[in-house]
Amino acid sequence: MMFLTCFAALVAASLLFFAVRPVIRPTFLFAGIDEDIKIAGENFGSPEPAADAAELAAREFLRQKENGNIDRAHKLGESFAQSLWDLAQGIIMDNDSGLTQQEIHHRLLLCSYVVNRVIAQLLPNSIVAQTALGRFYSEVENRSNVLHRHVSDTAAFSLYILNERSGDNDYEIGKIYSKLIGREDNPTAIRQGNEMYASFYDVCKNLIDKVQFRN
């Protein structure tokens, strides 16, 4: 029962993540619950629906682990991090790019948003999605603290999330990017933002297409 309880905490955290975005780096809090307290709760009142839901969620996590989806999600998160790292080398190390530090920062941030969005849209369930996303950020941080700081700008990231929740089309993403780099409503900046979004989205989608998640 303790084993299921810990997994229930994990799943609950993952569901909370998708409900309250934006959260750049997910944090899981594992809290052990004394079995005697649980028994006392059962004696003093009716069963709690939340506890039943948590146990079902924990069992679903175990099912995802047993069918290999958790391992696949970890590998996918690593692939996302590798793709972002490769992209960052071209952006940061290219001294002839003519990009300002502000533009470099927001290009990398935009690409991290792409990872968040493609995971939320295309992965089969929230357990697999949260696993892949957590691994992505862990791998980015392991590779470079500098890169991790670039993709952890929650204030700027929230603008993309607000646009997503408003239901605006993807054209608005380029407009957000242009505003963040100090070139608001500049047609060239808007186009660049939209092109970066579309290009890296395709990269991430192709990585997902190579992974055969099981039902």
C-alpha cells in the first residue's frame, strides 16, 4: 500500500502540473503516509473518493511502467534535450549570427515552449507526458546550467501559455517572440518566431513518431 501511495503522489503531481501551467521545472514531492493514520481514517468516516482516484492513478502508473511507456518517455525526454542542445550550439556558438543576447535567450526559450506544447498535444496520457517533460529538463540542466537558465524564464514563458489558453492561432506566437526581443509587431521578427516554432515543432514531432507507445 505504501508503494502505491508513493506512486499516487507522483501521478497527482503530474496531473496538477497540467492543470496549473506554466511550471517550467516540475517538482515531485513524495510524502509517506503512516498506515495507521490511513486505517484510522477508514474507521472514522466514509471512504474518500480522492483516495480511490489516487489509487487508480497509481495503478495506471504501474501499468505504464510495465508496458514500457515510462522507459520510452525517459528516452524521448533525453532526445528532446539533445535536439535543443544541438540547436543551442548553432545559436550560441555562431559568432557571425549577429544575434543579440536577448534574441539568443528568447530563441532558446521559444524552443523549450515547443517541447512543452508538443508533449502536451501528442503524448498518449499525462503520466507519460510528465515523465518525458521531467526528463527533458533534467537532461538540459545536466548538460548546461547556462542553457537551463535560458529555458527557465517563467515570466516570459507565461506569455506563450496565456496565448495558448486564449485559443489564439499560432501566428500569435511570432508576435509574442517579437515583443519579447524588443521588436514588437516587426514583420520580420514575427516571421522568424513563427518559423522557429514550426521548424522545431516538426523536429520534436518526428522524435515522437519514432517512439511506439503502447496503449
